[in-house]
Amino acid sequence: MSAESTTSDWTAEIGELERRRAWAESLGGEESVARYTASGRLTIRQRIGSLMDAGSFQEVGKITGTADYQDGRIQSVVPAPYVMGIGRIRGRAVAVGGEDFTVRGGVSWGGDRRKGGQGGFIEDMAANYRIPLVNLIDGSGGSVASIKKRGHAVFPGVHGFEKSVELLGLVPVVSAVVGVAAGGPAGRAILAHWSVMVAGQSQVFAAGPPIVERAMGRKVTREELGGAKMAVDAAGTIDNVVANEADCLEAIADFLSYLPQNVWEMPPVVACDDPVDRRDELLASIIPRDRRKPYDMRRILRTVFDRGSLFEIQPSWGKGIITSFARLGGRPVGIVANNPMVYGGAMDGRAARKQGHFVELCDTFHIPLVYLVDQPGFLVGPDAEAAGTLRDGMRAVYIGMQASVPALTLVVRKCYGMAGMAACDKAGINFKIGWPSAEIGNLPVQGGARAAFRREIEAAEDPALREAEIEAELAALTSPFRMAEAFALEDIIDPRETRAYLCRFIETAYSTLPTKLGPKARFGVRP
């Protein structure tokens, strides 16, 4: 090789690049990785490798880190505790990133420009390329040690949530808490369209046990403070919980399968081998004659919608409402269904907040809504009033009336009062159908008659008999068939026809969606 070719050869630098990449792939080092994975947890690189389609991940910023130089020669690089890039999940382009807990516990890296986290490059990529963002969260936010390093404090939000908020109106955002999330990462977990955590492995809180003990004098474990029982079941801070990391990664892919790449695109339609005209005799008898008896609403959902297509969100919180993605003829839809097993289906504050958030999610990404209504009204009583049920409930009504996505209301049994308004397409054509079991009105006849005809009932020789007579008279007038006669209810259908009817509606509704594409005037979905 000539001297000239030797001087123009970049073999040495390419070799250094390979060494730097190797240091990055070693994460926090052999011992740190061994300690971390001893409990069965995956490293961030294993998580990304399992989530993404094989060979599709293109890492960005791999050699970013803190270098050790001696006499001007590189000795080693401690990689930045965040791995990110772009790739594909089930053939669809996504941006993905997550903390590396084996490097400094995943504490935010103090570079001039962040790879990930709030205000990070990964959020810029998702916004500019209009692709979904998946956050694999396992770390804490800033540390007071950064004050010493910087020489001064900074105002909260120097790396703020501005881009995180903007993304909620542009592209699907998923946050998977796969370890401990505290501080900024915990906040970012909430600023998502859907969040999930792993039972027994994940915790999420604003501040950890040492700070709680110092502030409140109370010792708590991380699991007590922010485990799944607290974050999912009690607080609803995180939407869903799964048994292990494999299920977590699979759930992320499943969730994204219902959503478009961004608000400028249509929801993805898949092939369906479930006949759209399928009838099930179960539906003719599932609603009890006794209006006080509950039944399994989820059984109706499994029967009506495409087999195996239900993806329920927040199943263990706000249990009076069921919110779920599903498909009809392969087309994604959002389901809001009352659960008569809880409070008889009455809307409490949690159910109202859950419904409002889900309706905003579907409206943002142009997913048509199907309401299955068995709604006796807002939960009543002193406890419900003290909990602010009326305000939360009217917020759900407000959100529903602002939604512009096509929606259809199917009343399977009760639909009463202001809470019933939250299940109507007031901003659209207000399309309402019912089963023969439907009973609809401002107030239930039972109890309502006593309030409206109190004087007449009290003056009667037999008040109880007179009340029963009035109730029977009013019940006849509130028959859904009387409403259909007056076109106050657009249709009554045989319950066994429900799947075919809904499939036709959704197929037609999808033809209108191209006119609704693009971002909403508001910032997408509120956390």
C-alpha cells in the first residue's frame, strides 16, 4: 500500500467507532447488567430487540456518553443512560426509546441536548416524522447532584414537557413503565395515550420512599407507594397492568394496531374472517326481565364485535364503565359500555373521567364510537356529591358533545338523566337505536312517579296502590316502541341483528373519516 493511500485510509477511526459501539452495547458493564437481570428483568436493548421487527431498529446516538481520556487517547466511554431510535412494529414505523437502568440508575443524562425523555430528540423525531412514540420507562428524573455539577439551580422544566404535550395531539404515544419511574419519567408516563406497567416489577410515583419519609415521617416501600395496586387499581395513574415484560411488549403492539400513524391518517383496517351477519341467540335473552338484575356486559361485547378483537383500557379502574377498542368487519371502533355489575351501571366520578379520556382518544385519532347504554344516571347520595360526581359527570357530557367522530348509541336497557346525555352524538346526527328491552327518559318511572305525583299519591286512599298504578301507566307510555313510533328513537332492532347493523353503520361511517383528518384545535388528549 502506498504512503498516499495509507494517509487517506480511515481504518483507525473506523476501529475507534467500533470500540465505542462495543462500549455502548455493554451498557453499564458486566456486573451492573448481571445485578439488573438477576430478577428476570430485560435490559433496554433486549426490550427494544423484542419489541421491534427483526432487523428493523436503527439506533440514533449510540456512542453518546461520558468519555475517559488519558494523554489525549480514549480509554473508555460510559454510555448515556438512554437508548433510542426508529424501527418497525408489525411493519409500521415507530420511534422508541428508554432509560438504561444499568447506567446510573437511568438518571437523566445532563448533556446539552437530550437523547430521550421530555424535551428529548426522540420526541422531535416522532413529531417531525409523524410516527408513534413508545417510551420504555425505567429511571428517575434529575438529581440534586446536578446542582453541584452545574454550579447553580435551574427553574423546574428546563427540559420541559412542551413537546410531550404537543405529541398528544399528533401521534400515538405509549408509555410502558418497566421498572421504577419517578420525577420526570413518571410525569412522562402520564403524558401518553395509553400506559402499562408490569406487576411486581414496576412502580411509579412523583417522589420515592426516601423523600416521602423525610417529608412525612412515614416509611413505605416502593411497591406500597407506586406498585400496580396503587397506580392502576386505586389511583388509575397507569391504565393497564400485565404479568410480565413479554406480555407488556405484546400489549404495546396490540394497542398501536388500532390507531393510525398520526392524526392525518385513517385507522388501520385489517382482514376479517368473522361474518358480519353473524347472529347469536344468546342476545335475545341476555337482558333479564327483572330490571334490577345485572348481567355480563362484556359477554355482549365478545358476542357482537369481531372475535378476539377486544382491547380493554383501564379494566380495573372506574369499573362502572367499560372502555375498549374492538373491530367490526376489521375496522377499529371505540366502545363505551355501562357495566351493570357495578353500581347498576350508574356513573361515578372515576367512570366519568375514564369515559371522557377515552372519547377524546377516539376523537383525536378518528376512531368511530359505539355506546352500549345501560345507564340509570349519575351515582347519587352524600358520598357521591362529596366526591364531585356531578362535576366529573358533566365534564364527560361536555367532552362527548365536542367529539366530532361518528358515533352510534345503542340502548340495551336503561338510559336516564344527564348521564344518558354523555352517550349521545350531539355534535353529529344523534343516531340512537335500542333493543326491545330499552327504557329511556329524564328519570326512571320507579321513584320518579313519587316525586312528580307526590300530592296525588299522598291524597289517595291507598297511596302505595296509587303509586303503582301511576307507574304502570307511565311505563306503558315510555315503551321504546312508542318512542320509535314518534321517531324519538331512530330504530328498534332484534338483539340478534346487532352485529350486522353495527357493521353496516361503521362501514358507512368510515367513508366520512377522510373529511375529518388532521389535528384538533385543542391539544389532543388530556392526561
